[in-house]
Amino acid sequence: MRDLFRPVLFMTVVILIPVLPFLLFGAQLESWAESWRDEPQARGWTAGLVFALLASDIFLPVPASAVSTLGGSQLGAVWGTLISWAGMSVGAAAGFGLARRYGSRFARWFSKEEDLDRIDALTQRYGPATLLITRGVPVLAEASVLMLGMHRLSWSRFLPPVLLANLVLSVAYAVFGNEAQKHEWLPLALGVSIGLPVLLAAIAMRWLPKEEPEEEGEAEDKRE
């Protein structure tokens, strides 16, 4: 449990980050948000920003869960889902394609070697299903995309699990954000959407040991 103390402390802090401004300046922030939503171009700008942030998630430390939740609160459940799904999928496809083309050098540029080692052990057991297992877990989600790209998994085996997992997450976060906006507890929802994935990642890192990679030929056989 000691290994989880620091991640849980960090989770508590990130939950407070979006909550405190609303506690201190709630009326002003709500007034600004309402005026922004009334602007004709507001939804277009919001959709573009959500898409751009999620599409860059493989390369930048973007809190995708919070961005998708915020998108649902501002765009509604349907449009929030569609924009989130599109952004997540484009980002995953870009990372996979580049790792597939440039190999381990690219993968290790955007993911730590120990995270790739952990994911390598999972991919040897579960193959493309690893994308479904890890998609909602920060760090491991990106590492799984890069690892499978590095091993040149075919596009036809990569896209179905990624698109499905992204759709499930997008629906969940967009509906969550939309309901939070309706009931005026969006700050708490944003904090939870950041903190819960962080906790999942901490638990996964604690219980998912690194394993020695198998011989290249054996690993490739399991992925086929």
C-alpha cells in the first residue's frame, strides 16, 4: 500500500485543482461559461479544441478523460461523443503508424522503456486485445499503441479494438460531462475524470511487473 500513497496523494491534488476555482470564483466562472456558450462560434471552437487535444494525446501529456468530459459538458452527449471518439482515434492511429514505420526509436521517444516492457508482456499474452484492456489507463494506453506499432501489427487487427475502446470511453465521458453540466457538479466530475484513471494507472503499475521479453520469433508468432 505504501507504493500507492504518492499516486493517491497526487490524485487528491488533481481532483482539487478543478474544484477549488469553482469554490472560490464559482459565480464568475459560470457567468463566463454561459456567455461563451451563447457565442455563435463557441461550439465550433470547443469542438476543434477538444479534437486537437485528444489527437495529440499520444505525443503530449493531455488528460484525455478530463478533455472528453469537458467536451460532453459543452457539446452535449452526442456531439461530445463523436468529437472525442474522432480525436482519440486519430491520435492513436498517428502514434501507431509512426511507431510502425520508425520502430523502437520512435516508441522510446514517447514512452518510458519500463512501460514498454510491461506492455510487451501483455501483448505477448493477449495480442491486440491489449488495446481493449489498457485503453482507459494512462501511460499504458499509449505504450500499448506504440508497442504494437513497433512490432508492425497489421492495420486490420489494430483498428477494430482501438475504435471500439475509444467509442466506449467517449460515450462514458461525454455522458458523464453532460450530466454533470446539467446538475451543476462539473468541477467534481472533472476532478473524478482525472483522478480515477490516475489511480487505475498506479494500481496497474504496482501489480503489473516487468517481464523479460521473449525471443523475437516467438513474440511475433503470438501476435499473428
